[in-house]
Amino acid sequence: MTKALPLLFVSALMATSAAAQEPRLSPHEQTSITIGGKKITIEYGRPYVKGRKIFGGLEPLGKVWRTGADEATTLTTEADLMIGSLKVPKGTYGLFTLPEASRWTLIVNTVAKQWGAFTYDQKKDLGRTEMKLSQGPKTEQFTITLQPQGASGAILKLAWDTVVATAPLTVQ
């Protein structure tokens, strides 16, 4: 004998299903580069400025940021890398940043799949490296790029609002 599902439960399921099909407020994208036959990919959510104060406002200075929107940003690499001064073995990682007024720190965490920075655990960091910080043109939508740099490297670039943070990346 089958029990009928309560109407309230069915309505909640239908609402959840419909919400799951709605477009996200911050679209998700990938950026990738192939260096020496090895692919490096970053997946992230792309929030908009929408007239808000971003760093020191929406994203507090001195607090770990998910480096995008929604789920934590992920880095997947088919090769061992050096990002700044940090050795990163091939694999998949969570990427976080620690924005501060005069400098940024890139954090590579061994837990790739996590919701934003809410479950971030510093004890699971592979390591950290400094990023070069500069002012750039207004960037409405958060953007991560991997720009080729020589035969074995790239520049990892994070741009949002008027802030640009970069770190060199080389395949080992």
C-alpha cells in the first residue's frame, strides 16, 4: 500500500525543482589554458558589482573570500605547477583569496568541492602565495583569466571593480 505524499511536501518539491532550473544570479564559467600539452582549468562564479562597494564592503578586507560566487572556485591542473612561490601538484583544489588594502594572498586548499568560504578550513590549505595588486579599469563582472607567459607559464589574473590581482604560474 502506497501512502500519498502530503500536498505541502509535493509543493515544496516542485518549488525546489523550479528554482534549480532558474539561471544563477552569478553565471558560472571556466577559463583554461594548455601549457606543454597539460591543461589548467579554473571554474568559478562571476558576480557583478551592481553599484556596490566590493572590497572593504561586500567582501571584507582581511577575511578569506571564495574568489567568486556560490561554490568555491576550483583549480584543476594536469601538471605540477608553481603559482608564485607555491608548489601545486597536479590535481583539483579550492582557490580562495585573502584581500587586504595593500596586498592579496592566494590560498590553494586541498578541498575542492565546498560551498563558498563557509566551510573553509585553513588546516586543509596546501599553501599560500602573495599576489601582485594594482588598480585597473572598472570591471563590472568578476573575471579570472590565464594569460600565456612564455613557453611554460601564464599569468593568473583576478579582476573585479577596479582591483586587479595577479600571480605568475609555471608548469614544472
